[in-house]
Amino acid sequence: MTRWAAFVGLTGVVVTLLLILARLSQTVVSDRTAVSHATSSRPFGDTRSRRDAETDPVIPRFDRPGERGWPADASARRTDVDPHDLSTGALLANVVFTQGVFGALLAGGAVYFRIPLAGLGVGPTPLAAGGLGVAAGVAFGIVLWLGNEAAGRVAEVAGAGYDESLRAMLAPDSLGGWIILLGVVLPTIAFVEEFIFRAAAVGAVAAGFGISPWLPAVVSSLAFGVAHGAQGRVGVVVTGTLGFALAAGFVLTESLLVVVVAHYLVNALELVVHEGLGVGRGAEHV
């Protein structure tokens, strides 16, 4: 017997935990950015590594409170934390681990509560599997990325820029790092977030309670935007809008595959174009 209510309840718990974790992450990113700006003259968005910071005379080192390069107001808040300790590799590993835990928890719940695959966008529809679904996801992802770029330009002209800190922190400084990012980290993020915010929070809710999928699509998109609070207020709005576009794609195609591919492309293109190619503008929607 399918236990829809129990699975939806579990989905609510997972989303709540994600929002709490996102809030904590937002605080860490904000603190690190504040310390970095207070002690460094490098341009915002510069992604030079910790090794560069230790050898480049332009980038002050973070030692201990009271020593060279440590702002006076930081000693009261961060007396034993080195803001460079959170390396890109550690950050990526943490992202994969936490996303994996949440995804595995909800996937286990789907099996335990006997949720039909069709309710999660893995049913016998033309776009739910195979090359056609991948092709649709690629096309959808490119359209979403172009829309995201346009939104970024509009925000920039209006003087409401994105907070690029998280994107810069995620960008590796080696070929191996990019391979891991594009081949492991971003696929994990795309699958888990689409499984949670689209398949479970939209598909399962609509199928389980017999309601229109557009209402849970709106609610899940709001949560999706808030979960990306580290990107600043403008980033939350744009990401929430992106989330609703993905939810609409999920509803219209009835395919988890399509939105996973599209989500991956948006993130990958954003990072490659703006960090891998050295262009310093945009927003990361991981």
C-alpha cells in the first residue's frame, strides 16, 4: 500500500533540514566574504587558491587575531577559525556528502512507502528516459541558462548585483578539480535537488493528494529560492524563478530526467563561462 502522506511528510522534513543547513552555510559564506574583503585588495570574485594567498604579497595571510592581515572586528567573532580552511576541495566534498545523505534518505523513503515511479517523474512517458529525454533536457537547460544570463544583465544594469562568493568558492583551480566538479559534484547536486524539489515536492504531492501540481510547484520554488540564500536577495529571487521554470518543465514533461539534465547544464555553464573562462559576473544556482 502506498503511503503518500508519510512520504510527503518526510519530504517536508528533508526540505526543512535543507533550509536550515542553507542558512548555516549562508552565514559561513558571508563571514568568509567579509573577512576576505576586509583584508585583501584583490578584486571580488578572484579565485586564486590558498597557496597563492600565502605567497602573493598582495593577498594578506590570515594568521591569528592581532597579527598582520586580521581585521580587529574579526577577533571577537572568529578567534580560532582560519577563513581559508574551507578549501574548494573540502567544500565540494561537503556538498556531495550532504546532498548524498538527503537524497539517499528521501530515496529510501520512496522505496519504504512504496511510492510509484510514475509519481516521481520516472514513469512510462516519452521523455522520462532515453535519448529523447536527454535531448529535451539539453534544450531546456540552454534556454534556462540564457534566461538566467539575461536576468543577470538586467540586475547588473539596475545596480542589484548577485553575491558571487559561493560560485567563486566552488570554482576549482586545477583541471582535476574541474573534472570532479563537472563529473561528480554538479550531477549529484542536479539529481538530488530535482528529486527533492520537483519529483517529491511537486510530483508526489500532486499524485498523492489528487491536486493540481501548480500549487506545490509554487511552494517548492519558494523553498528552492530560499535554500540558495547564500547568493543574496537578488540571487534568491532569480533562483526561485528558475526553480519555478524547472517545476513547470517537470509538470509539462512528466520527466525527472529532463529537469535533472537542464539543472545540470545551468550550473555547469554558469561555472564554466564565468569562472572557467575568467568572466566575473553572474549567479550560481547550485
